[in-house]
Amino acid sequence: MLRERLKERIYASLTLLAVLVGFAQSGHPAHVAAAVSVAVTALGLWLATLVADLQAVPVAHGRWPNRHEIRHTLFTTSPLLTSAVSPLLLIGLSALGAAELTTALWISVGTEVAALAAWGFAGGRRVGAGPLGALVAAALNSVIGIGVVAVKLLAGH
């Protein structure tokens, strides 16, 4: 179950990276627009995953999902929603004057890439790769996150 939840959180992080970079490079982003976009992205990802998971049961098994499967799906997909918490907090702090919105958005990008690195490091340690192997895994995960950022920057908004 941890694997499923972490998979959803990583997927949401990668998607939110593109949204955050888009707003950060847009020139004059607005707090409300950025917050709504982050929240709607997380909500949309969650709903799409929820619908896909629950629609797959009748097709694969010839029956409707039972309560256990519904609860399991709700639990495993919830990290898609929680992925928006950190960016929304940073956008909120920016709205209160703690930092410029663009700065808050770039900090959010950095924290998402750092989270990917942390999961890579934790995974490397968990499989017994040792500190150096875990650092390599963290670096590879960072490269993936930075790759998403680079693609978004190259594509523009």
C-alpha cells in the first residue's frame, strides 16, 4: 500500500512541477490564480485517478467495486491531494507578504525536486545500496524532476 501511495505522490509532484514552473515564468502571476491552479490540478489528478481505478474493476472483474476496494482507492489516491499542501502554503505566505509570488513558486519547485531526491535516497538506502548508491538514486530522481522543469521552461507557457 505504501508503494501505491508513494507512486501517486510522485506522479502528482511531477505534474505540479509543470504547473508551478508555468506560473513562475508567466511574468505577473496572481496569488488567487496560482492557488486555484495548484488546487484544481491536484483535485483533477485525484478525480481522474479515482474514476480510472473504480471503472477498471467492472471491466477487469465483471462486478462493481466493493466497499473495501473503494476505501482502498480513496486511501491510496489521497496523496494526489496532499501534494498541493506545500505549494498552497507557500502561495499563502506570499499573499501575506512573506515573499514575492514568483519566489514562492520557485521555492515550491525546489521543494518538489528536493522531495523527489529524498525519495530516491530513501529508496536507495532501503534496497541496501549504501550511502553512495542512495546518493546516486537521489541524483537520478533529481534529474527527472529537473528534466520536467527544463521541458516546461523550453516549451514556454
